[in-house]
Amino acid sequence: MRIERPNDKELINSAEKYYKSGNPDEFARVGGLWVVAYAKARFRLVDDMVSDLFLIFHGKAEHCLKTYRDKEYKYFPAFLNVYAKHLTLNLFRTSRQKNSDEYLSLWDEDRARPEHRIEWEDNLHSLKQEMGYLQPIDRIALSLKFNIDLSRKDFEFLGKVFSERDICIHSFMEYHFRKIEEIKLRKASLLAALNACNRKIFLNTGKDIDSSQRRKNLIIRKIEKMNNLYSLKELSRILGIPRFRMRKLIENSLTTIRGGIMEKFAA
């Protein structure tokens, strides 16, 4: 697409027309042609980006003229070339950001595709089916540890366990849900930091990619730890079971579930 660049006189006249009338339309058209012609020659813009740049400048035309007047620059065409350069570089950054966001959506939890969520729900359904073969206390321990919703029967069973230890189950559940919300907030913060690292690595904009990779690995480890809502120590205190027995209970329960799932795959 060939763009004819206006001459200096046409450009200056369009600017002066705005300063006299306050109407930026003529300058938005003439200045827009000047800007895209400059950017196309300087940066070899493709046609799609030329159109985007023209529309962006059209929205900023009045701001451009006010900046020139307020800063008291001397030669308007030279000023507009500099303005066009920064506008084009900003367009490049925005375009890279968009590509980065599309790339990051492959693993960003908040942008997960529906089929991934369906797969997770299917896995959770299979897990709950296998947990149904466990003893109630084993099932409750796993549900609390990995933040799986308690069934009505398990909730009632937990209530009996707490009543024997003079613990109010409603107070515990209030604490439980607060803990879940706190972890969600911390995880959201960590995911934002993780996405920033991914973006820096993907765009190769950081001075030290190795540093970004190390930070990414550290954040991933922190997020993985959050998959456990309660530690063994906390579960031991909550359910009144010694820690060594709690560890054995969790390990045996997970082994039983894995065995049941593998049998179904083999069937």
C-alpha cells in the first residue's frame, strides 16, 4: 500500500488550523498520513500495522498538538517525526504483549481452555469414586489435605470426631474457608509473577534470562506447595491423630487410590 506523504507546508497549515479553530480533524488526517508514511519508510510496517497506527494517531492528534504547543518545540515536522517514532515503538510493544498473552494462555490458569477444565473435572470425579472405598477418617484427611469438598456423610462424621474432642465444627469450617481464600489470593499473586517471568523469557527482554528462569522455578515450587491445603502437622492437630500415623494414613490411602485407578485403566 503506497502512502503519499504530505509536504511540510500542508502539515504546518493543518496544525495552525487547529490552533485557530480548535477542530483537530484536518490535522488528524494530514498528520496521520505523515506519521504512517514516516513509520512505513523507517520501520517497514506491514499494512495491518499501518492501519492500526493511523487509527491510534487519529485518537491522539489533539494530544500531539497540545504537547507541541505546551513544550514550546521549534520545528513542527521534526517534532512529529519523533512523535511518530515513539508511537510506532509503542505499537510494536503492544503487539508483542498481545502475542505474549496468547502464548501464556497455554498455561495460565485464569485462561485455561474449557477442554482442560473438563479433563480436570473428569479426573476429580474418578478420584472421588476411588476415595469412596476408603474409611471415613482416611477420606476426610485426604479431602482436607488436598482441598476436596467433603461429602455430607463425611461432614457429619467429622462433626462427631470434633464433638468427642469438644471442637466446634462450624468454627473450624469458618477457619477452613478463610484459609482457602487466603491461598487463592497468594496463588493469584504468584501466578501473576510467574506470567511476568514467562513473558520476559518468551520475549527475551530481560538482561538475565537465567535469573528469570531461576525465579520461575522458585515460584513454581511455591505454587506446588499450595496444592496441599494442610500440612501433616496441621492434619494431626485437627483430627487428633499422631503425625507418624497421619503420614502412614495418607501414604496408604494414596497407594490404594492409585491401585484402583490403574486397575480401571488395565480393564
